[in-house]
Amino acid sequence: MCGLRSSFSFRTPPEPQPEEVTFVQVLKVNNPGDIAMLKSLLGAEGVTYFFQGEHSQRAESWVVPVVLMVREDQAPEVKRMLKNLKYL
């Protein structure tokens, strides 16, 4: 070493905090065909969504509905789409 001292300190930047997202219920569905169609439509429109209870739905598909949850800020547009499709 040549006797030089570095005045630099290397620090990693703080990790960004995840954005808090609120989801709201917009529809209850118990038909697997409707769920598949809605996934395709919502995905194509860039909607952030999930189906609450989807994985437990297989055993009781006609008894317990699956709940479509979407981002709160996207809910009005999704509801308009669902009304046009006669889901609401």
C-alpha cells in the first residue's frame, strides 16, 4: 500500500419499503369456467387481483364461492367491466 487512506465509506442504500396495497371484494363466483375467463380478462387489462379461497374451492366448487379481490384503486373500473359482462 502506498499509505493513502480512503475517505470513502461504502454503505448500501436502505431497502425500499413495500407499497401498502388495499384489496376489496368485487364478486363472488363458484363456476370454475367463470374464474378462468375472469383471470384471462383481468390479466389482459393489467388488473392486480387474486381469488380468495380459490385453492380450497375444488372440493366444494358449487357450495362455497370464491371471492374476487382487486386493488381498491382499480375496483371501480373492474366493476364497470363486470357490469358490461353481466356479472353484476
